Amino acid sequence: MNQSVQILDSYQWSEQGLKIQAMVNGFLLDCFVSDVKKDEAEAIYTEYQFDLEEAITLAIKQSDGQGDIDISFKNIKDIG
């Protein structure tokens, strides 16, 4: 499937963790990053923004853009 994925340049905090939205073929998709504490969210987003975007894009492509995306920060931190 050929998908156009754009990660929005912001984040929000939710009970599920760091919430980053992506636009996939014109539709908004919520992407949640677990293993992030609320008081660390801004620093993590700032330091790992591009690693997060890369991991989210990969997860979207693997899921065919269906449903919310859930990834663990532990996996991203090990790569970044």
C-alpha cells in the first residue's frame, strides 16, 4: 500500500503516554508512546523527536494505517 505519512510537529500527554498525531492519506491517526513519564514528556519529545517520527512511520506502514499506533519508548531509546 502506498501511503502518504506526515507526522504533526507537536505532542500531547494522555493516560496512554505521549500522544503524537500523524496524517495518513488525509486522515488523522493517534500514535501513543508508552514508557514515558508525564514530567519527562517534553524533554523526551525534544531529544528523540526524529527517532519517534521514524518509529511511528514504520509502525504505520507495518499496520497499513489501520487503528491507533502504540509503540514503546524503551525500543526507541535503544535504537537512538
